[in-house]
Amino acid sequence: MAMWRGIGAVSLMALAVPVMAQEPAPRLARIFADHAVLQRDRPIALWGQAAPRARVTVRLGDRAAAVKADASGKWRASLPAMAAGGPYRLSVVGGGATQTLNDIMVGDVFLCGGQSNMEFMVKASTNAWGALQTPADDDLRYVTIPDTSSATPLDDLEAPAKWQRVGPQTVGDASAVCYYMARSLRQSEKVPIGFINSEWGGTRIESWTSPAALATIPRLREGVAAVAAYGRNREAAVAQDGARRDAWWQAHDPDTARQAAFRDAAYDDGAWPTIATSAWTQAGVPALAAFEGAMWLRGTIELTAAQVAAAKMLQLGPIDHFDDTWVNGRFVGGGSVDWAWRHYDVPAGALRVGRNIVAIRVLGGAKGGGLTGAAPRGLELADGTLVPFSGPWRYLRGRAMTGENIPAAPWDVPNSLGTLHNGMIAPLADYGLKLAAWYQGESNAGEASDYRELMTLLMADWRRTFAAPTLPFFVVQLTSFGKPATAAGASDWAALREAQAQAVARDAHAGLAVTIDVGDRFDIHPTQKTLVGERLARLARVIAYGRPGLRSGPEVAAVTRSGADLVVRYRNVTGGLHSYSAGHAIGFETCAGDDCRYAPAEARGDVVVLPGANRAGVTRVRYAWADAPFTNLFDGADLPAAPFVRPVE
């Protein structure tokens, strides 16, 4: 108090006059940063934040615009289109304050999205040493958008973007597919290029589509509304989801009602045995070694008053497979993906000084059961420190159950509805783009008919978000992965590939990069990303840049009957079709209803003939119809023939 009194009358008077307080300095949205690339040859949209109703002037090189912020301080401006060039300074001025960004280039901007195969980094790709040793290219730049899931659309990124010039010290962390595409186009187009990586491993296409677009699909409206409710009142939505999950258990496990007390802090679990390791099948307990079903786990965290006040979230690591989690009897969340790490917010008032009980009801066992992996587990505090669990976990085995699935909460990544669009696409809205590239589908395999609709919806949704109705959109078709087939049969991955091909075929501004030949049947993340990027660049040159050439490699045009034979006619063939390492092509099937059989095939110019295949009842022909097909049909440009299923005409 003595120090306060010693400030003096003049200072007190200054503090007492709020109108003298300095107005917030104007700033650009966080996607704009040093080294950024802005899209050439179209009006340049710029936006940001300032004091309410403030007048601001934004300037790029010799172009400037003056605008007025709205009542919330948001402002938006548009500068005339500029040709490729730079570097420029980008500044915003208002109220006597200035924000200035340096080394801004004008060129072409690419947006790359999807799941882990788009997230896959350059440093892990085949022959990465070549990229890592390549001299720096100051006109090739990238930014990676941090993983952000939001129940409501964000106006801005949560932290300033970090645009980087590509060089040996920076390129390793970039998306490999996006980088190799951008590098190839830099070499041919000779303009500055910036690529935006916005991807998250394991996620579904629904996560990347806006809530407004998803709500046009009747079966998704309830989930979209639930996510919106979660955004308005998280605790209420989580509690409601806990009731939903509890109802599932009551419908599937007769023991649910009598086990309700297990979640409470006051329950005496002293008679329960302890478990020494995390995964119960590896705990050395014979009765658990092969157990699949329900299991209760209870752990203890001891907290001081300061730790209770600083509590941020409960960290449990991955859980096999489904979990419902309570803290001192209060439901805090439940997960539905075995590899996803559980991070649960702890509501105010749930924690107490001293002993806190975390109770988890698990349904699992096929992949270890329970708390799997060597993850740090405990309560994370605001400063990032972790208060670990104290003492052993106690467990009680429940009913054996197999083949059951608990539907995920609609805001739960990686199965969320719209939350990644809200957090990682919406904040970029209207940023000028040359093209978009998409590599995703593994997490939607098994839902081909829905995916066809969702892929079409996503392309239209992103074009609307970026105010670019004809934005070129390039899709990487799923490659091969899984056990090779020894007989013709059903394939979820093949059906998903066909859904991707159909969605692209219906879109005049889309292209499909076929990658069936560069997969790895042992690894869902094949490392040969250079060819994938080069094939995207090939599409871009024709569709986005208007260069002469074919949009893709060989793709089926029609299947017709010719006497005893069936003839598969191809389009987009360069230099004729060839069957590598054999005098015949493999992977073709003829189908009479659900009875599909392999068929010998011969490549002849731009057609493939299936000798003697025009048997009674045959109505369809398929090619490369398997999760991990072996194929050998290519054209003279060394591009693989695309997988297909087609009716016989």
C-alpha cells in the first residue's frame, strides 16, 4: 500500500481518466506473417482487428486501401490484383500505431489438406536426403496450421502463423506430398509459391467440412446441432453425452446399474486388485491375458490447493478402446478410438485438495485393453507441468463383450463434425488460393456411398469458403495397403477409390492423382511421396495452369462386348498400354451378380481385351479391386491405369 500511495497525484489522475487509455493497435489476421505468399492476379483480401470503429490503412508495396473497423473491431480490405513479384512490406496503420510485415511475396498459393498421408513430413519420405540437401529457395515457402479443433468457426488462428522459406533447415517438417508438388511447379512456372499445410492424422472428411454444409445432409443434422450446443455450453453438452453413453451401457450390459457406484470418489475399492502395467492383457494376470470386454479402472491424484486452482486438463494417453471417465463422480468425457490420446477438460468444482479419484469404464481388450502405451498420465496444470497419478491403479473385471461399438461424440476428434474446418480452414477464409490438394479417405473406408456425397460437398464448401467458385481441387486416390487378395471379393478400400473417382469425374475443375502403384501393403503410410507430389503437379499444369497435356493417366472409358471377348477401352493414354513383367495384364475381374472371377487380359494399344470373358450373366468388369492389389498395367508415360468398376455395355 505504501508503494501505491507513493505514485503521486499526477499518476492517479492519469489512471482515473479512461478516455486517455491507448486504443488497441491495429493488426492483420494471424495467417499474414513475415515471408507469407499472397495470390497473384486476383484482388488481394486482407483483414484483421483494430479498435472499434477505428479507421485503418493497409498497404502492400504501392497499393493501399483505407477502411473502417466495425463495432467489434474487425476490418476487411481489398487491394487490386498484382502480378507475381516481391519482396514487399505489408503494413496496417491506425490510431498512430503500425504493424509491419516484411518479405511478402506475390505468387501462387496452394492449400493442402487431409489426414496423415498429407501430414507425412518430407524428412520421413523416400530419398528425403535429396530434399534436405537442396539449396534454399527463397521463392518457395510454406506454413503449417497447428492442430485446432473448435466447436464454433474461428475468425482467426489461435497463434500467429510461421511462414518459412524452404531450405535444408526448414523443409524437413513440411508436408511431403505438398512440398514435392510445389517444388515441381516452382520449377515449371517460375513464380513464387507458398503452400499451406492444414491436415490432421486419422481424421475423417466430415471434420473438414463446415457445419453449415454438413447440415444439408439429414443424417448429420443432429450431430451438427450437438457440436453447436457444445460450443455454447461445453459442460452441459459433455454431461448430456455422458447420459447418452450411460444409456448405451444400460442397453448392452445388465451389470451397469449395480456398477454405478464405481464412479464415485466415496466408493471403497480397497478389495479390488491392483494392476502393475497399463494394458491389462500384458499385466501378467492370467484371467486378463485374453480378456475382451468391460473393465473398471480407478486411479488417484493427490493435489494441493495451488494445483487445484491451476488445473487445466486430465491426460490419460491412448485407451483401448472405448472409455467413459469420471473425476470424483463427475463425467468429464469419453473416447471411441483406440489410438487417440484422451485429453479431458475438468469442470470447475470437480477437483478437491487432497485425494481425487479418476474412474474409467473401459470396453476393449483386442489391442491390449485399458491404458495402453507409455504415455504420461495425470493432471496437466496451466503452466504445462503434469501432476502424475499416485499409487497403483485398481481394477475390477466386468462382463465379457466383443464386437460392440460405442458411437463417438460428434465433437470428438478424429470423428468430429466440422470442428477442424472451424479451427483450421475457417480462419483462412478468403485467403487467395491457386489450387487445393486433398489426401484423405483411409478413415472413411467402408463408407464409400457416403464418401462420394461428402467429397462433392467438401469441394463445393472449400470453394465457397475461399470465394473461388472454380478453384482447382486435386484428390489423391487411396493407394494400396493391407493383405493381398488371393480371390476376387469385396474391398472397402477399392470402393472408396471408386467413390473418389466418381466425385472427381463429376467436377469440371477437379483432378484425380492415381497412386495404386506406390503403396505399401505393410504400411498405411507409404514413404514414396515424391511421385505422388509429381502426379499432383501434372494435374495442376493442365487444370490450374492451362498447359497442354492430358489431365491424368489411363482411365476407363467403356467396357463393350465383342464376340466371345470383352473389350476395355481407355482414354488419356500416352504411347499405348503396356503390361510390365508379363505378356498379359493382371488384376481384371468379370462379375456375374456377386460372383466375380479373375480374368486374363491383353493390352493392345488403347484397349485391353479379356479373351473369352463374354460369358453368360457377366454384367460388370473390375480392375485392381482389392485393398492392396498387384497391378502391372501402365502407359508410355509410366502412369498406372486407374482402378475401376464399370458395367458392360
